[in-house]
Amino acid sequence: MDSSVSEILNDDEQRYLYNNLIGGDTLLSDSLLENVPPASCSTEYGSNEPNHNKVILNLDEIQSSDTLDPEVDDLLRQWQLESLRPCFIENQIDLTALKHAQPHHINELLNSVPLGLRIKLEQNISKWKESHQNTAGAAQKVNLGIQREDYGHSTNEKEHTFGGLLDSVPEIINVEKILQNYAEGKTILKLIDGGVREIPMSQKQTVVDKIVDYFIQQNQKLNVSAAKTISIQINKLFPEETPEYYFAPQTGKAPKGKLLSKYYNQVRRLTDSGLLGKKVKLRSSIKHRNIEELPAAEENCVTIKEKLKYVQEGERWEQLVVMWKSVQNYRRKMLLENQESSIVSFLNEWPAFKRPLGYTLVDLDFEYLYSNAESLFTKWEIFSRKIFDYLMPIVKDKRCKCILQKFVLEQHSDDEKAIVILFLLHAALTPTSKKVTKTENKSTVQKFTIGDSQDSFIVFGKSVLEIESKLLSKKSMNQPVQPLIAVLHENEFYQAKQVIVLFDNVKYYFVNIVPALDCCFKVFHVFDFKYPQESLIVWQFIQIYFYNIQTAHDAVIPKLTMFLKELNKVVN
């Protein structure tokens, strides 16, 4: 644990952090969960035990994984040693292995690697260990020194299940108001008006993500008591929702739940990446501060832009967001007036886009561009339930037809259904664009295939290496690699372990496919990318149907017009 993090946590929170994230009895960080295959990770609700969010790990499957631990991947990028990734993947070097690696292990790992790289790696690992050694030891002392509280039920209010964990509950926590700050949150709240009593599985993680984002952006500490309060409020909004999914106390142990796990992982990642300064303390209660946005006058914009570079390196994310909004018009103008410049140059001017929370800035700029746009999440739930029946008679491609017929006969998660829907849409909305190849003697016109459309939209792989190989293959054939979705999966392509939005060496990581789709769509518009010709009709369908956006640049596609007309009859 970073010393700056330990300064802002009380004893019980440090115990939670040590037990769940640093190396206690359970090691279940977000990054590990993202790499656990669905077959070996099950979530049980409704049991009689206090913890309803159980994760069952199949160690054999984890050990055989050929994906790289995202945190190790980040370290290699920071050390500029990305060339060692294949070696780390082949030898299954995760964060735990790296933490305990000795010099002879490094020599054995890199026996065929040039000496210069070995020296650089050994030096970086040594410095990295030094920076984490003291904090891990401190966390262990805190953990061993705490007397275990009795979290059992009692008639005495002070001895309640959650009693004694904190001195006081945050004064103001309003989950409804927090969710109102986000388009996805507003969509989820609208479900209440429709009589929905439980948050759909596909949107539970969104609730967690937005609440955690809010606490971090507002520079608030999401402590144990706050997590308990939030879980109770969510249950009041949705009476059939399982509060233990968000916060689950355990007798004699540190509490569990998605909220605390996500929050402490995010704090650690942001601290490591410099977005949370070393001396920043998070306030333990929500008290809204009146922060006025900086003026967006032209003469101030350059200064603010330079300040943003500094803020994202070492100060508060909250401060970055305030300044970010103040120069949205300037940033957009800068992008459009420098079309001849590469996107790399633009990202270098606005490096916060490349940070772990960069996708939230994409959200902000998209809302600035399309303030009246609808939310993808508003229609997705109903759409996903009815689209399979609609696709059955119109999908003609043999391979896609076979996948569809087999899939509807089996039980699948919402996320698996979403991946298959996005894959099969290309067989229903077949490409209408054509590719013209000119040679010295003649021009060849070639119609794009369903496979071309799918490959330009979403790429699948059982490992990071497989995905990177596919992208390199596209580049070698002079095919532009525009924003797309990458799915790391198990045996079946729809069994996602991790979903990544990729564009120009920027990676945004997601647990579920629908938020990734939302992000990828917004990336096209925020950075003014053109839809790939191969999948133009599918992207334009998503734009019109889910976001209700129509622009002067939209292609006129009769097939899409008919599809939308017939789909509305089925869904509505």
C-alpha cells in the first residue's frame, strides 16, 4: 500500500485493503477478477451466508492463462520495456510473481534477452520493490494489530453489524443524486418509474463504476460506513436488489462487496499513475464544494491546457475535470482546425485522455457535443430481449445462422448475449460499401463481406498476443485500425474475460461489453474519427437507434431505413 493511501485510511480500512488487495487471505483485485474466466468465477445470490458475492477460483485455469496481468503490463510500459511482454506472458509473470522475484529468477527468465534489457529490468524491479516494501509491511502490522470486531447482529445499536468500524457515517450521501450526474445513471433511475424492482445484471457494474467515479472525482473517501449506507440506499430504490452485492459484512473478517473492491483498486491505480498526488487526502464525507469553472476566454485556454498537463500528473482528478470542462470549446476547435495533424499529436497535447480514467473525459466531451443525445442503456435492455427473435429469419449467412440457432437454445449471461448480438448484427446489416483498388491498368471494385464488417468492429482473441497479432496483420495490409472493441475470451468467443476499447495505442479496460460499446462509439465522435467503411451501416444503426443522433454527414442507406422501421415494430 502506498504511504499516501495509508495516511487517508483508518485501521479497519487498511485491514480491508491489505486482506483484499495487498496479500492477505484473499487476493481479489479488479485486475484478477477481469482475468478469471467465467467458468471458474461464479457469483451466488440469495444464500444464507453473509457474503453473497462469492468468487470461486479455479487455480489451474488461472495458471494456464496466456494473458498478461494488466498491472504488470502497465509497469512494462512505464519502464519502456514492452518488448519483454511475450516473455512475461509465456512464463506467467503476474504481479505476485514479480513482487517475490529474486535476481536468479530474473536471470532465468531473461537468459536469452540482451544484457542491456536485463540490466534495465533488474534496476526497475529493484526500485519498484523498494517503493512498495515499507507500505506492505505497515499494512501487515496494522492488520495483525487490530482486534477483530464482532460483526454479529445485536439489539444494541452501537453493536450493530456495521458498528464500530468508523467513528461516524458521512453526513450527506444521496445515491440518487450521485447517479443523476451521469447519463447511464439517469437511465438506471428511470427504471424505477417503470416498476423495475431489481437492477438488471448488465447494469449493476455500471452503478458501482459511477458511484466510485463520483467519489474519486469529488475527492471523497468511500469508507466502510459509506459503502454500507450506499448499499442500503440502493436497496431502498430497488427493493429486490441484493445489497450484499455492493457491501457484504463478514463475521470477524474485513467486509467485501463490489464498492470497496472497485474503489480501493481505483485509488491504488490512480496513485501509481500520478493522478492522485502523494500527499492528497480524501475527505471522509460528501460535502459539495462550490467550485467555479475557470473562464474559457481564448487568451486563457493555452494556459489552462498547460495546467491540465500538470494536474493530471500530480494533483486531484476533481480539479482536472473542472478545468477540462472550461476549455471544451477550445479543445474541439483545436482538433477540427488541425485535421492534417495526427491524433498522436492531439493526445500529446491532452494526455489525460490516455489515463486510466480517460474514458470519463470522453464522456464529458461527448455530452458537450451532443447534450440532447439519448443513452445506449435506455433501450439496450428491451432491445437485447427481443432482437434474437427478430434476427432469426433475416440472418442468412450460414456461420452466423448456426451460431444464432445454437445460442438461443442455451442459457447465457446478459454479457454473453450482448457480445453475440453485436457479432450477429453484421449479418443482418450486411455491408453496402465497396472497396475500390486502383492499379496501373485498371480499378477493381470489391464489396465488403460480413467478416470484413465484424473484423473492423470487434476483434476476438484468447490472449493479448493473439489480438495484437490480428491488429498488426491489418496494419501490414495497409488497413486503417480505427477505434474498435477487443474481447479477451475463453473457449467460446462470447465468454469474455476482459473487454478493451482500442484507439491509437490508448486502451480503456471494461468488465462488460455494453459500457465498452458506449465508450467506443463516443470515441469516434469526440476525436472526429470516421466510421470504418466495412461496418459503416452497423455504426450508423447504433448512432440513430440508441443515441437518436442524426447528422448532415450520415450516409443514406435504404437497407438501414427499412431495418429500423421493422425493428421498431417488434421492439415497441
